[in-house]
Amino acid sequence: MLRFGFCGSGRFAADCLSIIADKTRPEWVITNAPRPSGRGLKLQDTPVFEKAEELGLKVRTTEKISADQETLEWIEKDLPDLILVIDFGHMIKEPLLSMARLGCINIHPSLLPSYRGSAPVQRALMDGLEVTGVTIFRLDEGMDSGPVLAQVPVTIDVEDDTPSLLKKTCAAGCEKLLEYLLEIPSEDWVFVPQSEAGISTAPKIDKSEGKIDWDAGSLELYNRIRALADAPGTFCSHAGKRLRIHKAAPVSVSGVPGELVAISDGFPVIACGEGSLKLLRVQPEGKNVRGADEWLRGSRMKLGDRLE
């Protein structure tokens, strides 16, 4: 059985660690050091640290692994056959890249070379894709540009949002990776260089991308909401205050962009550049998430009024 280490930090990585460790446990886990979070700026452990502690795995933290000589020496003292690097947030450089016999292996939630970068799931949803996938590949010095070991397509359902699609790609990627870790001898692993055609990038989401422009079409806005509603958030303004939109559905009613053109089953229908959006879940500034019907009743908004 192959011995492996695990480097990761975010929720996607923690979910992957949970699935993988259920079948075969890593020799060790490395994750980001705790960072200030929330209004009180209390130090917060990463989701991977919490999962490793829960699973009873040996865990170590680092600020910048490629420049952390002490951690690199710690790895080298008990070097596994490969190192899984998933949702880690570090640029992996030499000597770590080629330290292990099989290198550093990554699960990336897109069909590379499409959507290289830190937000492949969000960008795929924003682009309205119906199929994405997951790629298992070996890291090189580029950004998600290393040779591919395996790829698995994943269907994007119309109701999928970023959390649900991350779970689907996580499950598909871990299932395929476990085949290699447990069933396929490493001498039979075949890495294929990525194609030079079809390269696209998926840069980190900026908070400003969550601003709703009602001149856009309803389907475009629907895709943006399901991609970004969880984080960093999609929003507009009402009566000078921010209104965050957590869930909506496209409908065919037309009107002046931003205008309340109908009330459907108590829920507000807001006109877009093409079609409209029926708001389902919203969050007024400084308040909790609620049904858009409840918000509408208390908003004093009437037909013909506009959201900005």
C-alpha cells in the first residue's frame, strides 16, 4: 500500500481528507497556521486541522511551506511515496515538488486545462456550464499545469450551487484517487501532459463581483447568485441599505431592470435586462437570512419600486 502525506487547508480539502482517510490514512497532515477570524479576530484553525484532530491524525502547521526549512526537513525524515496537496493555498516549489517518489498529487475541481486557478467551481457556475469535472494531476511549477493522471466528468444540475458542486467534485475526485492509492500499482500510473488547447483560468473571486447589475439577463444573474451566494455574497441595495440575495429563480416576466414587477406567492419578482428573478431567500443589512416573502412584507416595497 502506498504511503502518503496530506497538505490542505480549506473546506474542500477537509471533505477530501474525510473521504480518503475512511479508506486509507495519511502518514501526516500539514495545514495552514491558525489565522485571525471574525469580529473578535480570534485565531481560527483551518477546517483541515479540525478534521485531522477529529480523525486522530498527526498534524503540523506552517505559514509558508516552501520556505519553511524546519517543516521540509520534518517531511524528509519520514518521506512517503507521494504527497497529496489539495486546497492548500500555497505555491508548491522545489524541493517539495519532487521530494516524494511520485511527487505532489492534486485533486482540482475542473477538467484541466479549463479553469486553472483558485475558483474553478464558482467560475463554471457563473458561465452556466452543464458539465464540469475533476482532474487528478501531478503538480509542477506552473499554476494547475502539471501532467494528468485521471479525469472524471461531473454533471452540473440546474439547482447546483457552489457548496453542492464542491461536494460532488470532491466525491468524484476522491473515489478515483482511491482507485490509484489502493488498487493500481504505481508503476502502472500514466501521466499525460495537458493539452495546449482549451486553456482557461478561474481567478479568485473579488467581492465586487457579487454586486447585482439588474441590466443583465435573469439567467446570467441566476448563475451568479448560485455561484457566489455562499461566499463572498451577491447583493443589491434597497432604501440605501445592502440586501444580500441568497437564493432566486429565473422567471419570464419582463419590465424595467430592478423594478418590482410582480409578487408571486408572496415573493418579489424583480425585472432584469431580460426576464426576471423571483427572490426566494434574502438577508437585509444587519439582519438574519429570511424568506424573501417575509422581507417583502416588512420592506414597504410596492409594485413599481426598484432595487439598485
